[in-house]
Amino acid sequence: MDAEMEDAGTQAEIEWGGGGGGGADAVLGLAAAGPSVSLCYHQAFGPHDDIVLVEAADDLLPDLLQGRVTIRGRPDEEAVLCTPSATYSMKFVGTSNSMFLIPPGKPSAPCLRPDNTNGDANAADAVAATIKVAPGSIELVRTAPRLDKLRSLLRERPYILDEDLGVGFQHKKGLYTWQDLCKLIQASDGELLEGLDTLSAVEIDGFWRTVDANSVNTILDMILHNSVLHNWPLNAMQENDVLSVMESDGFVRKIVTHCLKRFGTKVEQEAGSFWSLDEKRVCLQFARRVLGAGKMKFANFMDKWEKSIPSEMCADLQMLEGEVLCEKRGAETWVHAFSVADLPLTPAERFAALFRERPKWEWKDLEPYIRDLRVPGVSSEGLLIKYTRRTQPSSEAEPIFTAR
């Protein structure tokens, strides 16, 4: 697309750049020159399908003028325009008014009148020469990045521990470089990086990948096992010690570092780099492991969860928001895994998935599953109004949300 735009700019320079001009200077000075200006046809007048008008907000102009934008989308997708940090939908908007495109410069280029006779470009009735009549323009509207596809691509071939990173892959199916993702995902570079971070992806031998859940569990278990064996405090594990011991156990340093980042925070001190494991992230990982067996009674789940986590940590039900759903069955409460990370990112599909799971939602249960939705120009309240119906039998009762 960039190459096409460059070619179009070169063509424009050849046809009406040069020593002539179209008279746009006269149009810009219209307020000083008088109430109107006459038009004629430029000698290069034509359809010029390679020229499209774009309507953009002032804050978008610097990126457009400096060439810091790209058009992304596959042939079967609607194109989006991306700056380094934002994504914009592109919608053609027609107009009933005639919009004349006039090249820059003074009106010195040869012109034709509508009856195809020559006109005097310096005459009062032939001030500006138009090269195209535009039927409309492209409207740019800030939109959310389309990252659902990123999640599905990264799930095609997650990294597993028995892979040998030192040997070339026998085939690259299911593996994607940064350049591949830029071509396939409709998002700005900044939003794409944020999406990769949210999905806990890591670049391995030039390919962006997630790490298999079983491999993550194995590495976390070994880190915790070694913390007991070597008396490492979970809130201050020396990085070099951890990596050295894990590497001696056969784990790749880069993957271990990735898991440390996933479950902890790095702290730089004079004595070196240290990692502090995050209680919520570690406990949540063990909760997911327990719930991998399927639905279970709440009491059984809590018992298994509390026994599985490190002794220095404490299980808290608030850690499970957006990860677990509870339901009453007679006198018993049952729980099962239902993670927001597995739900679609587009609002319409997200709400559809939620109401397939439950036809009715209380706000305390629904809120954790929609708080991450980000739609430019639309608030959370606006999304609720658009996709749900709210009922409240009394002012004291909790509101109930159903599908609209």
C-alpha cells in the first residue's frame, strides 16, 4: 500500500507538478480575493482512481504527513489504518456536493472549458483548474485493535519443554515472526505489543509464541521446589542463582526468565537483580490447575487449592474474579473455570458468549468479565445499554442483566 501511494505521488508530480499549477493558491486566498472563484478543467483531468480523499482529525495529521501510517488487513477483511500507537477504521462516505481537487500553485497550466474549448488560465473566469471530482472521502474513526486473531494464531503451536531451541525447526507451520503478525493482525505496533504481553507471549528464535500450560506448571513447580531446597525467599530470589540452578536442571534460561516475569516482578538492587513472586498470580495458577478436573463442590475446591499453594501464600477468593463461576445446586455451591482470557475481545461477541454461559447475570458476577473491554468513545455504561437489558424489582434488589 505504501508503494502504491508513493507511485501515485510520483504520477501526480509528472502530470501537474512541473512549471504549471492548478490554482489552489487562489482558492486558499478566496476570502481575500472575493466571494467566488471560477473553475476550468486541468489538462490532466480524469478519474484518478489512485487518489482518495481522507478526512482526519488534527491529532492524526502529524503521523499522516510524516508517513508513519500503514494500511492493514487481508483481502477478505475491512482495511484499517494504523499509526504507531492507534488503529482507525476506514469508511467511505459519499457526498451529494461536488468536491473539486485542485493542484497547488498559480493558475498557469493549460485549461479546458466544459465545452472542451481552450480557456485562458489568466482570465478572470478561469482561475483554478480541477483534475478530479471526488465522490466522497475516507472517514477515519478510532477503533479497538482486532486482536482475537492474534490469540488463535499463537495457540496453533505453543512452546513445549522438550523442544530443542538450538536446532532449526523442521517446518514453520504455526510459527509467526513479528513481520508475519504485522501483516495478519489489524492493530498498531504498540497495540500489538500490548496484546502479546497480555497473552504472555515470548519471542523464541525469531517467532512469537505462548508457552504450553503444562510446561509453565512444570517450571513454576521447579522454581518453588528449588526455593525450598536452596532457602530462597519468594519475595527476593536472586536472579543469577535461580537461572543457574534451573539451567543445571535442564531448563532454558530464556523460558525460565519468561516464567519469572509471568509470575513475579523484577527488582534491581546494588547486590544484583532479584525476583519477587506475586501472590495473586501464583495462587491463581494453582487454582486453574485444580479446576482443570472440571466442576466440583466449592468446599472441595477450596481444600485442594489451599493445600496446593506455597505455605508462605494465602488463597483469597478475590483472586478468582474473572476466572471462576459459582452456582447453587440445592444446598451445595459448585464452581467451575470460566476465564475472561478465553472470551472474545469484541463487545458483541463477548456479550453473546456471556449470555450463552448464563441467561441472567448479577452485576457482581458480570463486571469482572467486561471491565477489560475497551472501545474508543464508548463507556462501559454505553456497552451495557447497547448489549444488555437491566431489570431491578426493587431499589434494594441487585440489578439483573439479560441479553438485549
